[in-house]
Amino acid sequence: MLTYDREAAVAHLRRADPVLARVIDSVGPFTLEPRGGPFPSLARAIFFQQLAGPAARAIMKRVLDLLGTDDERFFAPDEFLAAADEDLRAAGLSRQKLAYLRDLADKFASGQLRDHEFAELNDEEVISRVSSVKGIGRWTAEMFLIFSLGRPDVLPVDDLGVRRGFQQVYGLDGMPSPEQMRSIAEPWRPFRSAGTWYMWRSLGVALPEQGREGRAGA
């Protein structure tokens, strides 16, 4: 669930930024609903890295079927670790993603990462902790903050969709730099996650699948 009040976030953005207020009028209500627990969310992010959505979903379904689970009852770390490499590879996982998912599962199974710990960490601490997993970098960690933990003040300046949204909404000649984006979004604080959501929606496109949308690093 969100850790902040969605109506308060939208009201603040309207007051803080007249340009964004027009986007809000055009797009409509702020409907972001955080999904999934920490381990399933991060595992899904790895499945979707560098793949089109349908291909990633097909591979993930085959792995879920192999492990006797489904999208509602996602596999546990121990279940993934118990599966044979050859079976997971036969389901479509590349060697690289298999290594990433095993590292993620091992860190949760061993207690190096724990579901409950994230609520106690600030955003940068969360990014640091989840980036210890092979294949997970800042962009994926920021998507985790927005879409799984429901954090209010995340601005993913490396996200291609968000950058395009800034360029279009604010009439910029070229793609904005991270510094430009932070400067424009400064009045959005402490609700930059909601502003980010409206940048995606301003393009009329689906929200990014965790682990896939254009970024500067994993």
C-alpha cells in the first residue's frame, strides 16, 4: 500500500506546479497501487530485464509452473534454490538471469535481506541494500521503491519514459539532464513519486515493467 495520502499528494502537486496541474487535469486521478512483497517484486524485476513484456511473462510463467506456484502464490527463495539449473534453463532463463535470481534468493533465504527491514530504511538505504544483488542497480531499486514499497518522494532521473515526459510537458528542446529534472521537480517534494507517475501517464503509455524500461544501468 502507499505510505502517503494520494489526495494530499495530488493537491500539493497542483499548488506547487501549474504546468503539472494541467497534466493532472488531462490524465485524471492518481491511481498508483503498490504491488507485491519485496522478494516477488525484485524477482519479477529480474525476469523483465531487457525483455519485452510478453516474452518475460512467458518465461516467468514457465518457471512458476516448474516450481508448482503461480503469480498469486509466488515461489519462495528456498523453492527457487532447490530447483535444478538445467530445469530452470529449459524454462527459458538465461545463464545470467539464473545467476541473478539465485543470488537474490540466496540473500533472502540466508537473511542478508529481510522483508520487514525495508520499512525501517530510508530510500537511499533501500537502494544500497537491494543493489547488493547481482543484476539490480539504482533504476530497478527506484522502481521497487515506487511500485512495491509505495514511497512518496522518488524521482528516477535515468528512466527514459520520465525523461520523455519532462521533455514533452515542459517543452524542452532536448532530453533533460538529471540536474534539469531535479530542478523542475524540486517544488514537487515530498511527493515526487506521484509527479513521476504523471510524467509516465502524460505520454499515454503503460507504466514500465519493473526491470525493463530504458535506464542508465540495471
